[in-house]
Amino acid sequence: MIELRPGITEDRTAMLTRAITREPNENLAEGLTTLQLGTPSFELAKRQHKQYVRALESLDLIVTVLDPLPGYPDAHFVEDTAVITPEIAVITNPGAASRRGEADAIEPVLAKDRETVRVSAPGTLDGGDVLMTGRHFLIGLSQRTNKEGAFQLGRTLEQYGYTWAPVPVLEGLHLKSNVSCIAENTLLVDGKVAGLHELRQYDKIIVDEREKSAASTLLINEWLMIPSGFPRTRRKLDALGLNIIELDISEMRKMDGGLTCMSLRF
Ligand code: CIR
């Protein structure tokens, strides 16, 4: 059995104190999705988003809630627009053309707190492909993030003393659809990615084959947020003694979203 060190944040360099979120747009069902889980309800999505914001606040984060971004049905998946470290905010160039304007909209918001730099074409990068594990970043190469985008981010991170490695995204939309950091040096992963060479230095907890989406969790300081509806994973994580908050994000999942995608944390 793996011995976990609870009370560890995904970002080991600092406690998280703030989050930025964006309310869902009325036309969220027009966003991109690869799944056939049905059409999301705007009303329910709004309620779930509110519960998510409340959960972040209950963990003592100061949460900024931005207004919906007209014309951008995926804009509440705000994580994809930036990667934030204590030193810098890297504004992404999202891999989906329909989402590029979201990055322009987030830059002035983050510029209030950080120096900003941008990933630029031909590089593309989605924040959902970037997992910070202490001072090492895993950057997924996916349908959305290409090698050039990963290198641009990697070069910036290196300037601040971080290390990084590209990781192939074997299934799902983003790296964080299948991999999350649940404690120091410990990943929760889908079985398919567990054997990846790039993840060899981590302890790994593998989710049940029937609960693949459960690998997408969000670590906030001493607490782990997990999506509801995955009882086997819940039991596994409870047995490890983690502090858990379970949230229903059914409407976000219909549009390929997970718990991380609805906020930028720093
Ligand atoms: C998209 O396809 O871009 C959105 N419908 C979902 C983005 C989810 N983002 C994330 O998990 N970081």
C-alpha cells in the first residue's frame, strides 16, 4: 500500500489562495464535445458551477467569478486559457480555433496579478494538458496541444527553475482527463496510461476500468475534489485517508469537462 502524505498541494511551491472561474454561457450546449452523454442543461450547469465556486470558497480560496463570454460556449472551461505559476502567467493558444478568443479575454484579468507571456502559433496548448506536480510539469501532447506549444511553455518554465516532460495523451481530450495529482508524488490514473515511461517516477493509483473519468480530480491544498458517481474510486481514495469533497459535474462532463477545467488556481 502506498503511504500518502496528505496536506500537499498539486503546486508544492505555494499554497493556493485564489481561483478564477467564469459562469457558463446560455449556449453552452454549442460547445465542443467528443462524448455522447446528452445535451447539457443550462440551468443545471449554472447550479453545478455555483456549487463548484462554493466548494472552492469553503477551502478558503478567494474566487473571482467572471461573466459569461458572449459567443464562446466553452469559455467556462477557463483552465484551458492559461498556466499560472507563482512567478508568471502563460496565456495559451488553445488548440481549438473556436476557443482562441478566450485566451485574449483572460490576459487582462491575469495581468493584474502576474507578468504574462503568450504561447503563439504554430504552437497550440490547452491548460487541460498541463499538470504541475511540485516543480515538475507534465505537458500532454494531445489533439489540442502540439509539440511546439509544449516547448514554448517548457522553455518559459525552465527560466523559473521548473522541469517538464512531454507526455502522449493516449485517450480522452486532455492529459488531465486521465491523470491527476492526488498527493505528493502520487498520481491517480486510468489504467491505460499507468505504464507510460514519462510517469515512471510517480506512485500511481489506478482507477477501476468502469470508472475511467474518475481519474480527473482536483487537489486544492489539503483537499481532493472528486466527481460524483464513481463509488469504487471513492472507496479507494477514502481508504488512503484523503480529505475528499465530492461534486456533481454531470453537465460539464457532457461537454468533455472535468473538475480542473472550471478554474484557474494560483
Ligand atoms: C472543449 O472541448 O474544449 C471543451 N468542451 C471542454 C474543455 C475541457 N477542459 C479541460 O478539461 N481543461
